Amino acid sequence: MYIDVHGPDELAAVFERSEEKPVLLFVFDPFCPTNTRARNELDELEEDIYVVDVAAEHALGTAIQLYTRVRHESPQLLILSRKSAIWHASHGNITARKVMFALAEAA
């Protein structure tokens, strides 16, 4: 299930959730066709995926980069654990298989 993230408070709550279990955070731009391919890959997952639309929430994209120290790219998927990015991929490297493997390693 996709869960939209709006504003810094909701983003902070996503990082807090990562204290309990790994969290998927998808950073995307709806105007870029590469993002559609990545989202199609993520559709195969049976996990909650928190979504930041950087076209609408540009400041959140910047905040994620500053907080995780992972250079912003779009599309981008990060796995957060204990408030840190433990895995990330962008563009064509976002595949359901790679994400499932990374989640299994994080568990």
C-alpha cells in the first residue's frame, strides 16, 4: 500500500516508524517517465511504501538527502532502519526483487 507523506511532521513520523521495523521510502517525481517504471516494480511488493512526491514536496526531498546523507535522485527508494538509510537504489536499479532481497537482509 502506498502512503503519501506530506510535510515535515509526517516525514519525521516515517523515520520514527523505522525504529520498530525497516521502512520503505519512495522519492519520486510524477512528471518523469522513469518514475512510472520504478512504481510498477514497487507494485509487486506486499509492503507499505511511504511516498514523497518531490514535485509537490520539494523541501522533503532536500530534508531526506540531508538526514540520510544519500544524494537525492528521482526515482529513488530507500530502506530506513533505526532512522538511517541502510539501503537505497535509484532509476533502473529499483526492482521488486532487489528490494525484497534487501528487506530480507534487514530483518
